[in-house]
Amino acid sequence: MNREINGNFIERGSEQIDTVPKVANNPQINRCSRIQGVLIGGAIGDAMGAPVEFLRLSDIKSNFGPEGVVDFAPAYGRIGAITDDTQMTLFTAEGLLRAYVRSTTKGICSIPSVISHSYLRWLLTQGLKPNGRDLAIGRDGWLWNEKVLHNRRAPGKTCISSLQAMTHFTASRAENDSKGAGAIMRVAPIACLVSNGDELAAEEVFQLGKEASWLTHGHPSGFLSAAAFAVVIHALIWDLPLETGIQRAKQFLSREEGSDETLAAMDLSLVCAQKKTWPDKAIRMIGEGWVGEEALGIALYCTLVADNFVAGVRMSVNHDGDSDTTGSLVGQLLGAIYGEAAIPANWVRQLEAAEVIGQMADDLFNYPKWDLGDEQTEKMVWERYPGW
């Protein structure tokens, strides 16, 4: 049976799509550096794409020259501005850590429900709240107090409408048919929290990636593409090659109803990488990245063919479409592969909220060391990440 994406037919089970180009990790890069690379790298890609998010490639080249955008440019009144992609990534991380605190101290926890509470807190930062509902959303924890995250940066309509429709903290699948990229853009922290890199842990990442994503996006291509992306990030963080993450993601997807579009996008990205298709043409074939499976395909293609972090991020934002999201995804992947040291220091210095992002990455790495059996430590951590 053939699968189709954007009018491009590819053979299921063909030799080309079963062989993933090898992109090996350097085992000398430690996991802390990889997690920092994921969060900082993702924010760098987000900020690179922010000025051109709604431009066609022809307009990007007209405005920035034949190479397109190659450095930070003004967006939202400053250089290095992050968007809702990075904001919601941080609130995903906060939800995960608050769920860990709750589970450890209370003994019971629905992780997606706690994440939904964090997303509702993000909704409040946007000057919005659930429609007509008196829901007790906590304005607590350290992340809420970071006012740099209270800026409105073109948030996705599906995320807004889904969160406004919530009547309680929930693990339920959203009642919509959206497969927009607003889910995949925010799930990377899920890969950072799991305590080992084996296949069983990867399955846990896939499941939680689904559940955290379908809080807002009800179409399988929306939440399955996000789950697959989280699995790929997870492999990279644990020193495994990119091909392992891709193969695991495809394995898990093959068991899921409604996974054809996501698998097709992944396969097309692999074909383009293997054939060394020119980036402008390859990305155009895969799509514009406004929906989850296309964003995933673009991210994998750019990561497979890029020689380094800088080249990959630049490639990922110069196209017709959702440049900040594809930039963020590629920044996360390449940040996981090469670690934070591969990210240009001048970009980090100019990045909005860089200290906040770096602190969150540190907490994602250090949380297993928190002694929550000690009363004083528990109190301090609970104030930082209240367990609800």
C-alpha cells in the first residue's frame, strides 16, 4: 500500500525508507549538556524563525539576501525574541517537574493533568482564561514570576481555544480535529525527564508525548507526530544515534491508528536526505510545517543533512511556512546531538530569557538529586514547583 503526503507518493517498506542515514552522537558529550542543548538550541531556532514565520521564501530572500535569514533579526521589538513555541516548552517542563514533586511527596499523580494546569497558567500569561469558568489556576511557582514569559507572541489558535474550553485539569483528548504544529513544538522536555535510554523508557516517552499533546490537538497526526519527535529527542539525550530514535518512533507509530500521515512524512524526509535533495526542494516537498507531521518531516530532513548546528538551524527557517516551529525543532535535535557548546555564544547572549531557559534545563537534569524526604528541601522545592 502506498502512503501520500502533499501529493508525493512513496512506497511503504521500500529499501530507501528502511535505511536511515547514520548521524552518530559523540559519547563524550554529557547528558546535562545535551539537555541544555535541547532547550537553548530550540529557543535559538525559534528566535531565528520568529522574524520570518509568516513570509514566503521569496520574500525572505528579498528582505535578507540570497542566503535568506542567517542571523537574529528584529521581531516583537527586539533581537532574539522567543515565541509561544519556547514559552509552552518551558511550561511543559514546569508541568513535568511539578508532577514529579507531587508523585514523590503525595504518592499519586496524573502527569497529563498537572501539565494541563501548567498550560492553563501559560494561558493566563497571554491575558486569557478559560471561557466563563471559575477554575482555580495557580499563579505560583517560579516560572509564573518570570515576566518575560508574559509577552504575547502569536500563540496558536488551537492551543488557545482548547485551553479556553477546559473546565478542569485533565488528561482527556481535546474535542477537535486539529493536527497543527502547536503540539510538537512543546514536547521535547518529556524526553528529558525519563531516567534511562532503553526501549521501555522510550515507550513511556511516546505515551506521555501523546497524552500531553492531545490535551490541545485531537487529530492523530497532531499528537502522534509530537510523540514521535519526543522519542527521537529521548534517544539523542541518552547518547544513541539519530537512526535509533527514528526507528523507535516508527516502530511505535506502526501500532497506532491514524499514524499513516506521520509515517509518510518521516519516510519522505529520509528519502530526501538519502537522495541529497536540495533543501529548498526537499522542504517544499515535505510541506510548510504548519501541521505536526510536516514539521516533524522538515525537522528530520534538516537534522540529517546539516553538518553542524548553525547550518541546520539556518536551513530550517528559510522556507515557506512555520519557520519558528521548524527552527525550534531542528535546534532541539541538533542541540541534543552536539550539546550546548556547539551553539554560538553570541546567539545565546542575545537570546531572550536565556537565563530562564538555562535554569529550566538545569532543573530537568538535576531533579533526581532532590532529596524530597528532607523537610526543608521539600519545602523549598514545593515552593519552586508546587505539586498540582
